[in-house]
Amino acid sequence: MNERQDASIIVVENLTARYGEKLIFRDVSFHVKKGEILVILGGSGCGKSTLLKHMFGLYKPAAGRVLINGIDVAAGNEKELMEIRRNIGVLFQSGALFGSMTLAENVSLPLEEYTDLSREVIDRIVSMKLSMVSLAGFENLLPSELSGGMKKRAGLARAMALDPTVLFFDEPSAGLDPVTSAELDILMKQINTGLGTTMVVVTHELDSIFSIAHRVVMLDRDAKGIIAIGPPHELKASSTDVRVTNFFNRIPTGGETRRV
């Protein structure tokens, strides 16, 4: 698929992923535009989370590369990789909060690791980030004292601590009730609109996809790669690929291919 790469903040080039001898996907290429929300979707086992983890450098590719602001996330030098780490934030599915640390201590971790700011300045930034996600006043609580939605928002506050230009989300709605999930979607859109933060989101929740995504990249387990790229509403309405229309219309595999 040929896409213009103008104003692209992330470029994925011919990416191949394997777990040992098992091929997950091959020759995956696309870009993420500055300031957009791109959703990675597809059926179970297609490699959505694997792709996301390659994109922020947690996994190294079997072939191909991922560039963020022109830097190879798997092969940059230490100075370049430090620059990438300061400019991205990650919200894992569980929130990945440290259970023995308070909310404020969790959010302050990136600031302590990557800056030389004073304690006073760090505390002010932590308070500001928690206020942005409607958690002001909860600084001294432990993760075990928070609801599922609060944990996700706390994880988001930590991911935003360094004012990253890119945020990565792995199944942000997992484990949340529909109302809390919708509230998180609204918060993500507010951050994207207000701060211009680029976002890459893995999810299979159709309501969230139609609510937040500017574009989607759809993977397929059997194809071992991308089968569709584009705005979700356009793909639902006009795709000629039965796998795409079935996904967006919740039609089970083998079911009648019709729009509902």
C-alpha cells in the first residue's frame, strides 16, 4: 500500500515479526501522521499488540524497521534512544502501576528518571497531570485502592508525565464497563485535540474505534499482514474485502455477508 509520508511522525517499513520460528506478520508498512489517532485492529491472534510493542521498541523486528522522528527504535544509538523514550508514553493494558507506590510516586517515576528537576517542580507536574485525568486529591492512594477506570487514568497520567509527542495504548478499554470506557475515549480525544498528541491505539472495541480513530490499520491472522488502511467509517461503508466488512458489521466468520 502506497501512502504519502509527509508530516509522518512514525514510519513502519517492511516490518516482520516472529516468535521463534512462528511467523506473526510480514512486510507490514504504514505511517502515522503527526497529531492523528491511529487504531490497530483485527481478530484475535493477528498480532495487534505485537505490532504495537515493535513500534515503541519493546520488541526487535525479525526484519524491517520502525522510525520515530527519523530514529530507528531498534537500532538507534543511546543518545537517540533516550530522545525517543523522552518523547513517547505507553499505557499498558493493566495500567502497569507499581502496587507498593502511591499514585503520585508512580506518576513521578519518568520525571525522576529522565529529568534533573527539583522535587518541588516534580510534585507540581504530578499534581497537574493527575488533575488532567480527574484524579486530583488521590495522590496518596495506592493502586489497590482505585477502581479499574481510575487505574487506567492514573496510568495515562504517568504516560503523559514527560509531555510526550506520541502516546501508545494497548487495549485501553479492557476490563472497563461501557460508561467508563466511553469516558476514557473522551479523555483521549481531549488530549489529542488540546495538546496535538499523536496516538497509536490497539483495540477491538468497535464503539471506541468509531469514536476516536482518524484511521485504522487492520491486520489479519491468515494473511500475516495488513488487509486494510483508512478511516473506519469509510472502510465499513465501502470496503470490498469480506473480512473487513464482517469485522465492522459484527458478522461472524462464515455468516451471511451483509451490512446491518
